Amino acid sequence: MRISGLFCLLTGVVIFCSTSSCKQNRQSPSVTTPPEKISSVKDSVVLPVTVLVTMDAIDGRQSNAADYPKTIALDWFDTTATPVAVYGASQGLWMGPKGFTGSAATGADGSVAIRLFPQGGNEANPPFVRYERIPACVGCMMSAAAPYFANAKTDLLNNYGSAMPDMVRMPNELVVQKRSLTLVTYTYMEGSSSQITGVAFYSSPGDSTRGDFEQAEFALGPDNKALTALLLNRYISMWGLK
């Protein structure tokens, strides 16, 4: 298989793709706001947007505060009881615990990886929040989705055959709960004591309406189950995942 210069950023690892499995999907930098009304509404709360530095595969390291709104208005929750914040990274807006910092990367094909963690912390040790989106690299999205979706595993087998086992990383003690054909929630163990709670969306690359893989993972500890559930469900609704 010939290796191309196009690549996808996935879980902090550069994964090279063949020219047949990657397609260029690069657009001019702009903020991607979720498909949800974010203007001021009754009983809304206005939160500042904290901009994180984004490592861009084409443009290099950048932090363009002017590309993001300074504030965002959201309704539905009490921020005094649930301390959350909004972060701007990889031309998108992402929710996480208040007071976190983080890092972000955007691939040449439009893939994004966002990591949120406390000041002085890092993306490898809890607590943390991870967001991923793979919109174009076919092999990347199939291999990322395969642990959670049977049809993704079938797609991967049909496209890559005997190479499939080497492309899939199965989480330890994975428990998946199916919400729909394209949406699941799950838990698994990372290391000996860190439970990860996540949500994943997979739409086959042949689906003309969407065709991508999206994922959010939360390792906020047993004392923050309510915050984890809030961020997970808000992620689903903000990005219109069904």
C-alpha cells in the first residue's frame, strides 16, 4: 500500500493513510459553532470563551483569539452548581470543567483532537476531557469506530481485510450501550484505576448526509458523575448527534 503525505490526527498519534482512504477536506479557518442557538435567550447564562493554542498541520502553531466569540450564551443549567466553561480550539467551541486549560490539533484532512485538563496537569493523567472528530480519513474513522460499532468493524474488514486487527485498539473492560444505529455511550478502564466514560458517533463514509466519526471522553473521577453526565449529554445535543 502506497503511503501518502496526507495524515490524520488521532489520540495524539499521527496515522498515515493511503491515497485511497484519505480525501482532502480542508476549508478556510472559521469557528464551527454547534447546530444550536447560542444567542441570548431568556434565563440564559453568558460564559466567556477561553481560547486554546491549536497546532495546525498546514498553518503551524497558532492561537487566533479573534476567530472566536468572546462570550457565548447558553441556557438550561446553573453554573454555580455545575462549574463548566467553554473553550475555543480547532475552529470549534467545546465544553469542559471550569478552570481547565488544554491543547488542540487540526489535521490536514480536517480531523481535530482537543484535550482539556487542569492547570499544571496533562492529557495523559486524569482528570481530563478528550474530543475527537474525523471527517475525511476513511481508514482512520473506521479503525477508531470499530471497538464501538459492529458495522464499522465490517466496513474495516471489507476495506482492509487481514490488516484490520493491527488497526484496531480495543479498550480494556469496554462496556457499550447502544442509543441508535449511529450513537453509543460506553465505559472502559484506562490503566489500573481510571474509568473513562465516553460517547461515540459513527456514520459510514458512504453516507452522503454526514459520514464521519466523532467522540468525547471524560475522566473526571467518581465524585464528578453529575458533571460527566452533563457534559456528555450536552455534547450530544450541541452537535446534533442521533
